[in-house]
Amino acid sequence: MRLFLLLGFALAIKVEAQAPAKPVTPAKPAPTSAPKPTAAKPKPSIGEAREWMDTAEKKLLDVGVESGRADWIAATYIIEDSEILSAQAN
């Protein structure tokens, strides 16, 4: 068994040594371009920040309620369909 293994390795090394070497192409340098200056965005006002927070909190509440309902159904009715609904909600 060892003999076949050693012969296999020797053959693989010989075949690899006889294979033509692939030419190595040098890597192309990355283009060096300066980043374009962008106009500074004005800071949001307090009213805009509150509006954004209210919208985000409403979405989070809706998602949380839907996820909780799906998890409750999956825990109460242990069937494949309820597990799928729970996974999709989370």
C-alpha cells in the first residue's frame, strides 16, 4: 500500500515538473484619482429629526408586533406552516 502511495506522489511530482510554467503577469496598479469633493449636506433640523424618529419607532413597533404574533402562533400551533411564518417575520 505504501509503495503505491509513494509511486503516486513521485508520478505527480514528475508530471508537475514537466508541465510548462504559466507566465506570471504583473498586477496592474490601481488608478489613482483624487476623490471628487462633495457638497456638505446641511444638518437636519430638530423637527426633521423628530419626524424621522417617529417614523422609525412606528415601523419598529409594527415589525415587533408582527414578529411577536408569528412567534406566538409558532409556539402554540407547532406545525411546519407556523414555523415558516415565524421565520419570515423574523
